[in-house]
Amino acid sequence: MSPADYFEIAMILAFGISWPINLYKAWKARTTRGTSILFLSLIFLGYIAGIISKFCNQDYMSNFGQRWYVLVVYFLNLIVVGANIVVYFMNWKIDRNINPKR
């Protein structure tokens, strides 16, 4: 593995730890206050771009058998960010029921 691989793994693991924490906090808060759907959407699109970049990278794909775990972590992060988006809309519905004028 190259040094770049280690730094990429560190980055996706840091995000991988952060997103479930954010999901739990959003679930418990039961409100959209302090949450940006634009931010979540941009992160979601960023993970999609990262996944596509892996499939387009010939060096990565030629060594896929040795580096498959990087793509797995990207997909796991994508799923958790997607869950954050779902919770956002669940909380948005709760906010609308509490304050219908919003």
C-alpha cells in the first residue's frame, strides 16, 4: 500500500466513525434544527463521486482483490449518510406537526 492509501483509509474511517454518531444525535433530537439537508446531500454526492472514482481508476481496479475494503467503507459511509438524510425528513415531518406554519 502506498502512503496515499493509508491517508485515504484514515479519512474514510474518520468519517465512518462520525456519521453514525451524527445519525444517533439526529434521531434522539427529533428535530431538523442544526442540520442542513444541503450539507448532507453534498456529502452523499461526494461519496458517490468517490465510489465512481474508484471504479474509473485502473490502478485500483487492477488491484481490487487487495484493496476491496476501501470501496466497502465508501459504501458503508454512503449508507449511513443516506440514513441521516432519511432521519432528516422524519424529523422535518415532526417539526411540521409541532409547528404547522414552519
